[in-house]
Amino acid sequence: MAENPLPDDLGERFTRLAEVIGVLRERCPWTRALTHESLLEYLVEETYELVEAVEGGTAGPARAAELRGELGDVLLQVLLHARLQQEAGSFSVADVVDALTAKMIRRNPHVFSPDGSLREDGGESGIAAIEQAWDQAKKAERPSRVSAFEGIPAGLPALLLAAKTISRARRADRPLPPPRPAPDAEFSDETELGDVLFSLVRRASEQGLDAEAALRAAVRRYTADDAGR
């Protein structure tokens, strides 16, 4: 099905990893003491380390090795959370895999038929149509969801939250925040500052720019210049 086939023993490797996690839960006091709540700080930390690995280097063996390691750390978090639910008698990592597979097939009708087979027409479709089909599939899964913004985590970093909100609003044909030029004078209050920042995120998205990544890159440039002095 895929142009770059996965190794034949992938299932065995994944099963072995899940077994190792299970043994650690049984025999390692530190791992056995973990809970969903205590794992959250590690999930956040490992996710940001993966972001840094993606943004912080040029292509090459060193970057590939770093990405491989960071992806493994994120996968560990997934396996640990799934193992906790397995022990509670709720579900296992196999159920997580099955549910994700079904979701990807269901939400990508431009590629897959409902039975999971590839579409005969090649699956070509425009980006807007793909996003629309994705949103329709999500709405069918959760018909009780009435707001276009429902499901956006409130705890996202502020710039990322603004960008996600604007993306959802655009796809739902909702009014976007009005353009506001950044004033040269001092801001009168945080409300004015927030409106200007929200408008800047909108302008960035209209130009295909990632405001969150841009700000992180600006901070890296600033700190790198300071380190070189």
C-alpha cells in the first residue's frame, strides 16, 4: 500500500516494547508509582523537546538521530498512559492503535474507501476540500459539538491558541478578528495589546507564516547573539 513499506517485524518490535513497559510497571518501583497526573509534566517536556529537535537543526544524520530519540520519548508517554488504562481494565495500546487507524481512514475519504482500501481515483483533492471533509467527519463523530472552537485546548501557548482559533474560524466561515495596526505609542492596557497580538497572528496566517515558530526563532536569534558576545 505504501511506497516506503514498513519492516515485516514491526508488529513484533512494537509488542516487545509494550511488554518491556509492562515489566517495568510490575518490577520497577519508580515506574509502578506513575499515574496519569504525574506523567503529564513528562509528556509536556518531551513534546517540547521534540519541537526543539524539529526546529533546531539542519537535515543530516545527527538531526535524524535526535529526532528518533525524541520521538521515542513521546511514544514512551503514550505507552505508559495506555498501560495504566490496561491495568484499570479499560483499554490497551492495541485499542489505541485500532481507534487511530479507523479515525485516519474515516477522516481521509479522499484517500481511503470506508473499508480502508485505497480509492481507485487516486485520492487527489484540494486542501480546502480535504479540510472540509475532515471537519465533517469530526462533526459526525461528535454531533453534540456546536461550537467551531470546541475541542481547542485552553492550555495551549497563547500564540498557538490564537492561530488554532483563527484556523477554525476561517474553516467555519466565522468572522475573523479585525486588522489592527501595531501602534507606535504605548499600549493603554492589556486588552489593546491582546487585540493587536491577535490581529498579528491573523495577518501571519494569511501569509502562510507560523507566528508561534516565528517568535521562538526570534528568541533563539536573540539569545544566540548574546552568547556570542
